[in-house]
Amino acid sequence: MIDESEARLKLFVSICPADPFWSYEVASRGAAAVYEEILGGSTYIKHKDLSWLQNDLLSLDTSKLLNEISTAKAEFISPCDLDWPNGLDDLSAPPIGLLIRGNRSSLFDLTNSISIVGTRKPSQYGVEVTEEFAKGATSRTYAVVSGGAFGIDTASHISTLENSGITCSVLGGGFNQIYPKENAKLFSKIEEDGLLISEVMPNVSAKPYRFLIRNRLIAALSKATLVIEAAYVSGSIRTARDAAEIFRPVFAVPGPITSPLSDGCHRLIAERVADIATSVDEILEVVTPLHLR
């Protein structure tokens, strides 16, 4: 019988991230059991993708998969590992596994981290506020999690690095398909002390829908999510709602009422999804245990 770790790797490769049915099955029953029953055919005989999934799993060679991962200078981690970020298990569709690249010990830094997200086209106000929040988090030994995109994401990563902090970027594609390519040097710097995280194999390209899927990971990896400038409908709003759904505190920075870039933040505040944040201390007061304040 296949062991749990190998089963997770093969299911990780074959099953689309955030699939609600298979994520639940693996989380509740274990990867090895699900793998064997997929191949057995009887338990999931009514599932529309069963035949395709059986053929795909049978075609996979574990040694080749591990070599592909190793060649990309990455590692596969799953709940089988002691350093697995347990916060991910709070998701309704938790990841079967993840690929990481960089300093693996930084996984422990995520225990005390905040996520900072926002628009790809921020105002100068948004960039300056982001830099201040990232600097403040770093000075209080909190790691910063974001998505590596242009704008607020990039500003949060750069500010954290400039202040000698730990930052983690959750990508929308594989490590060999870095997006945006213009941030390649930034991603390399993040790897030195922090981490790059991906929910797909190295050669899988970034697609628009993958960014929405990965947003739930950004929300679950940290203790709180902060939104700095976001359109009324945007990926950052999705990240905030993902965080709220698993009872993580959500904060938003208010902006000028005339600025469309702050419409999303004001929406989150008005709908009581997010609290107003004007300093990092306001966030840490909520997420820090009383005896450590």
C-alpha cells in the first residue's frame, strides 16, 4: 500500500488546487486511503472525473516527480511534515500539499505573521502606508506574507527586506513560470531568508483563476490580513473574505472618499468584514496573546 506522503504528492499533482470535493476527502480520510479507493473504483464510481484521475495517477512516477521538484530547487511539504503551517488546515479546501523554495526554517516564522495585500496600481499614499506597515511588523518580529504581484504586494515585500525582516510570497504559478517576470530579482531576494510558496508543480503556468485560488493561502498562513488600497471588486477583497471565513482578523486602511483605489477598503469596513487600521500596533493588539503584549 502507498504511504501517506507519496499519496499526497501524487494527488497534489493530479487534483486541481482547492477542489472542494477532493480536498475534503483527503483532509478527512487521509491521502493514502483516497488514493487506493480512487484506483479501486468502487467508492468514487459516480464521480465524473474518476476514469481520468485513475489514468493520471497510474501514469505518475514518484521518482520523476521528486526529481522535477528538486531540479526547480524546491521541496514538497504536506501535513505529514512537522513544519507544515497548521493554519492552512482551517480552510474549507485545504491544500493537499505545497511546494516551497527558499529557507525552509522560515515556515516557523509564519506562526507570527500578517498578510498585506492590495491593488497592483497603488497611489503614492498606498505605497507609503504599505512601507510603514511592513516596517512596523518587521520591527516587532512579525513576518509579512503577500502575493508577489506589482503594487502593494511588491511594496510590502521590499519594505520587509529593507528592514531585515522575513517575508513570504505565495505564487499563482509554478517556480519555473515566475509571474510577474519583472519581479524575478525580488523573488530571489525573498528566497534568501524567506520563502516562495506554490500549490502547483514547477512548470505549471500562472493563470488568472490561480491567483484567486492562491489568495486563500495568503489568508490562512497569517494571523491577520491587512488590505491597503483595493478596488470595489478585486482579488484583495477575495483574500479578505477568505480570511474572515476562517475567523482571521481583517483590517483595512481607509483612504480618501474620492479615491476609487480605496473603494474596496471602505466596502470591507462598511460591511464590517474589516476593522480600520491606522497603525501596525492596532493589528498586533488583536492578534498578540495578552501575556505577550
